[in-house]
Amino acid sequence: MAQDQEVSRREFVKAAGAVTAVAAAIPAVHGAPAVQKVRAANDQVQFGIIGTGSRGQYLLKHLKGIDNGRCVAACDINADALKKGVDFIGTKPKEYKDYRELLASKDVDAVIVTTPLFVHFPVTRDALMAGKHVFCEKCLVFKPEEVHALRALHLERPKQTLQTGLQRRYSNFYQTVKQMVDKGILGKVHHIHAQWHRNMINKPSSLWTMKPDGEKNIANWRLYRSMSGGLTAELTSHQVDIADWMFGSQPEFVMGLGSLDILKDGRDVYDNIQLIYKYPNGQKMTYSSISTNQFLPYFNGGRAEMGEIIMGTEGTVELTVGGDNPGVLFQPPIAWWYREPPKAAAETSKADAKKKEALVAGATMVAGGGANGPIPIMTGDLNFTGKESFIDKEVKFARRWLTSKGVILQEEQKNPVDTELESFFDCCRTGKPPIANLEIGMADSIAVILSNQAMDEGRKVYFNEIEKMGRKG
Ligand SMILES: NC(=O)c1ccc[n+]([C@@H]2O[C@H](COP(=O)([O-])OP(=O)(O)OC[C@H]3O[C@@H](n4cnc5c(N)ncnc54)[C@H](O)[C@@H]3O)[C@@H](O)[C@H]2O)c1
């Protein structure tokens, strides 16, 4: 984590503004640089990482165990963060302070962008212009003008992979729930509730605690609207993406309330946001993120902070991606399914009606409801393939039984972060489009921009307004 930041934000912004000139200095082949060819004989994509702070180091820890990519370059404006990143990966990458020099290297096929949000666009733009494939952390872009500019640039360069860091899209649990939604297992899915509640007072995370020099210190970028989208960008972005995915569309409009109630240490981002998204066909997502209490009223209160509830006419699913950082979120992804009580059979006689009255008066209905869940959701690795040995089949049978009874929790076969990174390198090599592609990243960024606008202006903001925002003239 960049603690002692020497470069002031103003200096940094100036440097970021100079990128256009330098982009022109990046070696060009026949005008625009060609897409960097993935050339390693061993099929490894040679990548550079830009921004080796908290997320960069976390990804590098994962990247260490991924063999279809090799880190050959690393860059950070903070020497301490750069050293940590280089030590984590252990492949002796070439070190850079200026990302434009890294982009000029012919050894680099692809870049991973883990800079603060306000620096995503300049780095991603320059990387694409230098012919590199790009994996950029969420949110892809920060401002409306960047939405339009990046779309246009990507259209010109369709052969370059551009993937957004929305790891839930790569989780087996989330993919299973999406299949349940699409197959109608939950009936008509019309409502989603999601929350991400943290307690920053009792357990202040180093990421969010104010460092010296306030807004002048780039280490505080998350706490200022000039550099960050606040809770909406850092947390809601993951979950509004899930709602878009499950509902299969983007919202029509968003309304909400945001305020800074408790963490009044000089920051200007909200510490309490409440949002309602209206999707086509009346579907809605209600959303809450607060910074002063981490209770999660899902999974019988057994998890903390974040999760989503997907509700349909035939059932409900609660799910969370958990996390693998030591602390409150050191827990694997899980999903629980609850079925709605069966529809009452039509009464055929007065005697039937009397019988029903008696049931409602007693506790039978409640007992019936309890029998409908929760059912822990299992993912594909517990399916029988018919190719198992006798022992493997017995083990699988036992695991299925214990999982269905809630005795053991099924773990994700692979951490979704590993899957998204492996998948990125695979897309770079094969030209396959990424799952979390440009449009998914864009929809996510647009939702963040417009949600903040809805709270700031206290009005309903329509999603088609983005087309007119940030355009010159
Ligand atoms: N997908 C997820 O779940 C997830 C989780 C955490 C963070 N993130 C995202 O990752 C990004 C980085 O977050 P973080 O927590 O690592 O922040 P951070 O402040 O810890 O790290 C950012 C690093 O970028 C460096 N940097 C800034 N400008 C630079 C430049 N021009 N060139 C090179 N380096 C530069 C900083 O010195 C710092 O070391 C954010 O966009 C954040 O939203 C995503």
C-alpha cells in the first residue's frame, strides 16, 4: 500500500495529462502500433503490471500460481509499492517508474492496470494505443467522456483483448445461479437486494484510513470525489453488475440518497448510500452500503459485509463471493436456495376449505415453509460424469449428501480471481472475447457515474442520459 506518497496529486494529474504526447512517441509500425503478438514459445503471455499497490500486490500473489502468463515488467510511481510487487511475483520483472516507458517495451504483450480509478483511462488508452492487450480493474472508467473515448478506441482495435476486473462473473457459484435464473428455476425473477456494509470505525482498513495531506496525497484517492467514485465505485460496482447479469439488461433509471454522516475526517465521499435501480419490466434492485456496521442479514447471519439476494416467484437465492484476504472476508463463495411454498391446491369442497382453515390456524404452514430451505447450491464439480472410479464415485456421493444437508460447504473449484486472470491470458492468445468484456465494464462504470449523480442531485437519473454527457459541443 502506498503510504509515503512523494508525488503530489497535482503533479500526478499533470503527468497523466502529458500521456497523449508520449503515446505518439511509443514506437509505431505502419502508423498505429500493431497488436503485440503473443510470442513466447511456451505459450506464456508476457505481461507488465501498472500500479503495484494493494490490489496489484494481491493480483501478483495470484499471478504467481498462473502459468499461462509471465510478469516481465512492473511499474509504480511509489518505490516502496513497486518493491513489494516485484518481491511478490519473484520473476525479476523490469522495473519502471513511468508507465509510458513500460508500454514502449516490446517484451510486453499485455498489461494489468491496477492504478487508482482516476488513472484507469489514461493508462488503458495508452496501452491500447501501444498495441497491448489490457486487463483493467473495475471500474473501467471514471468520467462520461472516458466512456465515449474508450468505446471509440476499442472499436478501432477489436483484436486487442480488453477485460474488466469483475471477478464474480468468473465464479462457478454465480454462473450456476445465473443458469438457475435463465432456466426459470426461480420463476420470474423480479427483485434483487444487495448490500455491502463495512465497519470502518471498529476495524479501519488501511485502504480507507486518511493518510497525511488529505486530497494532496494520492494514497487517499478513495476518499475524494476528484479521484474516486466512493462506495458506489469501490463496492456497488460489483453488485450492480450482478443485477445487470441476472436481469439480462441495464437499468432504466436510478434514484438514491447518499450522505457523509460519521466518517467526517476530511473526506468528501459518502459513508452511507441507499440506491434503487429500476430495470425494464418493473424489475428492481434495492441496494445499501454503509461504513459503520458490517452485519449481513443473509445466511442466518453467519457471514459479514456483502452479498446479493435474487428473488423470483418460485424461489430465492442468497449468494456471496466471500474473499481470500485474511480477516472478516476469509471465506469461500457460497449460495443458498430457498423454494417458495407450493401453490395451494384448488379447493374442491366446503370440507376442503374447512381443513385449510384449520391448517392456517395451526403452525403447519410455518413448518412447511421451513422445509423449503435453505438448500446449499452445488456447482458442476459434484456432478457425476460416469467416468469416476468406484472410490471417486463414493466420495462424490458422500460430498453431495453432506453438502445437501449443509454439513459441509462446497468450495469454489478455483478462486474466481485465478479464473479471470487465466482467462485473460487465454483470450490474449486465442483472440476469444473475454467474459467481462468492454461493454460489461462500461455498463458497470455508467451505473457508478449515474448513481453518484442521482444522489448528488437528488433526482431520478435515466441511463440514456449518459449518451449526452461528456460530449463536446
Ligand atoms: N476487483 C476487486 O475486487 C478490487 C479490489 C480492490 C481494488 N480494486 C481496484 O483496484 C484499483 C487499485 O486499488 P488499490 O487498492 O490497489 O489502490 P492503491 O492505492 O493501494 O494502489 C494503487 C497504486 O497505483 C500506483 N499509481 C498511481 N498512479 C500511478 C501511475 N500513474 N503509474 C504507476 N502507478 C501508479 C500508486 O502509487 C499505488 O501504489 C482500484 O481501481 C480499485 O477499485 C478492485
